[in-house]
Amino acid sequence: MKITKRTLPKNLPLLLKERVSQCPKVYLQAVKDKNSVWQYYTYEEFYESVIAFAQALLSIGIKRGDNIALMSDNRREWFITDYAILCLGSADVPRGCDSMGTEMRFITAYADCKFGFFENERQLCKILEKIEKVPLLKTVILFDKMTAEAEERAKNEGLTFYYFEDLLEKGRAIVAENPLEKKAQIEAEMEKTSPDDVATMIFTSGTTGTPKGVMLTHNNYISQLSVIHDFIGCKEGDWWMTILPVWHVFERLIQYVAVHMKCGLAYSKPAAPVLLPDMASIRPQWICGVPRLWEALANGVIRTMKKTGGLKYKMFNFFIKIGSAYANMKNYVFWNIPQLSVKKRCRFCDTMIGLLPWLCLWPLHKLGDILVFKKIREKMGGRISIAISGGGALQKEIDNFYRAIGLNLLEGYGMSETAPVVSFRDYKHPRPGVVGIVFPTMELRIVAEEHGVIKSMNHLGPGKQGLIVLRSPQVMKGYYKRPDLTEKVIDKDGWLNTGDLGIMSHDGEIKITGRAKDTIVLLDGENIEPGIIESALLASDFIESVMVVGQDKKYLGALIVPSKDNIISYAEENKIPYETYESLLTDSRIHKLIEGIISDTINTANGFRICEKIFKFVLVPKSFEAGVELSAKLEMMRYKIAEIYKSEINSLFE
């Protein structure tokens, strides 16, 4: 793959300014009004709003170096606010509307936010519940109007509040006094921002325990934008349908990709009844979603066809199988087979394996495209040929479904600490089973490890599994106010320990094989620190050991070793008959006991997020032993437990 690095301005606001001068009349934003009619805003109009809003923020006291809370879902006002904050040399601290009050208060207080943006009254009330937890917060701005009661409550708590539209009008009035001078004032502030200045602080998992505010700089974004055009081939005027929470690091990047590539952003929701009509209206060329969204859309199509039944359903199933087989044979012909073995594959042999079946399947595939596949793609607007999946591993059967219908679903790999993209599938040669080519901004190695600890920094070479470490200008500045945690993941030479296990292919692509670190990433991209949940459950007298699982799944499950003596005592006290301890653990009353402990412990009242709920569990009769499931220090060896109890873990997600 040929990579051409482009020279870009030194920070994000200057990149926007440059694009506005190049394509002022191209649409940047499309938003539905109260009547569900699409309203369009050009780059020029957007930039004027950013300049005006930056002036308004200056007038209320926001200055360079401030951290500004930004608690809202993705919407037009969010992006204007983001850029206005960046123009002034401040940094935003984002979170979404699904965040709980404990999270929002913790983040706002820990990041020293004196100013905060909130989408609506409901979000602000999460702060007001325990306003004493955020003593520095004095000024709030809301995107939507509050009730009179909520306004009075905010005043009584000593908060000064503004509304977005009022501030925007105030900013426009300030600019109107002397347009050239006021615009020049903000643009002068843009020039003062260095590449190493923090643009945003994204809090990863663990905010109910160890705080980890990932500080991402302007250069973290600019460095990957300088090469991303060779991985995402969008053109000027293309539309992105934006649906992911914008505080997630991947969607945040996509916002800047759209600006860099002179594209537009159309705002929708990740729910099929809303998303599909919006896609039919906007007809976007690009969309980015988490694996769970792609799974939901695929399953929705399958359920719809199943309901029709009869010949149509049989025809649908037949052509999906044909499409999948055709895509697989095409991969052999065009050498899109991952080169993951130690010994390199023979290209000529692969081509010969696939050539005849591919040619034979072509007429049936073409017929399937006319009768089935094209109609499915038209439901998504008809112009999408490439889509992006991020925030977790894409399940093989879902990947196969989209390849079958002719939609190139590109998968990538990254993390918050790398802002985020580490690798990305080549859209010209998308190889299933890998997460793409390592970005040219990355120096990446697969190294020998033991339980996540690096044994040697020597690169293991293709086909060998090891720990993924990397060094790059994309790597974060560090964790806010936690140099000790930063030093644990970034060594003195700048190498970041990702905690992920992987294999490098002969083509420079990466396959993720597991995790050496404990963080769990759910199918919808949520990051979970299992240790916090496990520690809370271990407070119960009835639980001896617990391991939370759920990597790349929809929800969390748990392996639980009950405290044998206490369980037996409970059975005797409650007159629960049993023959063996193993049979006792299958009794519904014991399951209800453990279920009650979980629900009473892991809930929002105790500061846990909804995504941290344990949906299913398995009771393990045998205690974990040193040298088997436990290390010499009696710490859980998660990878060994996962191997020993593979069938039990699989049963949690059937």
C-alpha cells in the first residue's frame, strides 16, 4: 500500500480555517429541525458560528489552559462548541448523556472544570444531585432550554447559567461591532496553540476507581490525519452519517476526518427505525459504527426476511450463502488471505485455488446482487460501498454477511491512548480476520511477554504471538494528574504497552488474539475494568472468587466460586436438601442468593454503570488453586482460567 504523508497545519482550528478557505460552500453539517426537515450548514457558516461562539466564551471568562466539561451526545452544537473551545487554547472534557451522575461529577471535579456544557436539564440535574462534589464548577451552558423550576434550582445552588443559542447571538453581536478585528482576534489565539497542547481529555474506564484521564494533543490527531487519506478514500462533498457517542475516541477522530477530507456530517441515532430513514434521505457514502450496530442491522434484515417466509426467505438464504462463498473465493484470487503463518503463503497457489470456483459463482452472485443484495444496500441509502467498524472486535459471521451483500466493512484497531487508530484494513485489499495495516505513524513490535510483562523488546517477527507495543506521535501526553499511571504504560523510551496480544502478518497487518491486560471491551465499545466489579462482589461472605468476562460480547458474565462453608451453612439454615455440594450449587435458591448479591452490589446506586451489570453467571464448585488458576502471588491468571473454563464461559453468551 502506497502511503503519502501530507503537510497539515499545526493544530485542529487552523486545519478548519484552511478547509474553509478551500471549500466555503460545501456542506459540513446536516441536522433535522423540530419538524424533521433537514437543515444544511456550509463550512463558511460553521466557521462563522465557531468564531462568534469563541468570542462569547471569551466574554464569560473562558481562557487558554482551561478544562471545560462537555456532557452531551453528538449534535450540531457539540461540534461548534468543541471548535470554539479549541480556538481559545482550552481543552474539552467530554462525556455522553448515558453517563451516570457519579461519573459526571467525578470527571468534572477531577478535571478541575470551572465551566461545563450540558445537553439538557436532565444532564445538569445529575450534577445538581450532589453539587458539593464539584466545588469548582460555577458556570454552566445548556444546549436545550430548562424548565423554570430547574433554572431556579441552578440559581439556588450558586450557578451562573447560559443557553447556547443566547451565547451564540451574543457572540455574533460582538463580532458585528468590528468583524475583521474580532475574527482576527480569535484567529490570533489559534496561532498561539502549539501541537503539544492538550485538545481533549477523554476518561477511559475505571472512573469509579483509579482515575485515567487520557490527555490527547492537537498533534496526536494531526499526525494521523496526515496519512489517513490513504486508508479512508472519501472525497470532497461526501456525507458521513454520524451516530456514535462523540465522546468515544473513535467517533471524535471521525469528526476531524470529515473536516480534513472536506466532507459533511449528518446527525442521526443508532436505532434502525431512525437511522434507516435518515440514510435513505441523506444517502451517505460513509458511516462508522460499533460491532453491535452492524450486528443489529444484519439481524434486522435476517428477521425481516424470515417473517416473509416461503420462497423469498429460501431465495435470500441461498444467495447469502452464494455471496459469502463468492467473497471467500475472490479473496483467494486477489490474494486477500491473511499471511499469518510463520511460513509465507504461495500467491500463485492461492490464486489457483480460488480462480475456478470464483468464475463459476460469478453469474449466481450477479443474479443475487440484482434480486437481493442491491435492495439491502438501497435500504442504507444506496451509495455506501465502504463502512467502518470500530470500538471492538467484529464477529466473523457478521463480517461474512456484509461481504456477501457487497458492503466493504473495514475494521480497525486502536485505543484511547493512541487517539485512537493503530491499524486499519486496506479498503482496496480488505483481508478478513485481521485489523489492518499498521499506520505509518506507528513504530510497532510484537514482543515476548509473560502475563502482560515484557520479557524482551526484540520483535518476534511474522506468525508469532506476543504483546503489542508501539511508539508514535499519536501516543497520548499522559494520564491527567497521574504520572505514576503513565509510567506504568509508557517506558522511558516512549514505548506504550497496549496490553493486547497479537500476531503480525507477512504483509504488515495485525491480528488481535487476546488481552494481556484486564480491561474488557464490550461489543458496543464500552470499556470495563473488571477488577472494580470483582472487588465489590468479593465483599460478600458467600463469594470466594470471581472473574468477570465479556470481551467482545454484548454484556458481562461472571465465573463465581462460592464460599463453600458459608453456602452449606445457608442451605442448612434454610432447610435446602442436597446430596453433594455440586448438586447444591444447581439449586435455584442458591442461584437466587448469588443473583441477589450481584444485583444489590453492582447497580447505579453504588456508582456502577448499566454496562457494568452482570447479566449471567456460572457457579464453580472447585476453589482456584495456586499454579493452576492462580499465580504464586495468588493473583488470578485470567488467560489460564479462560482456557480451563472455556465451555462454562461460552455458555454465558449462548
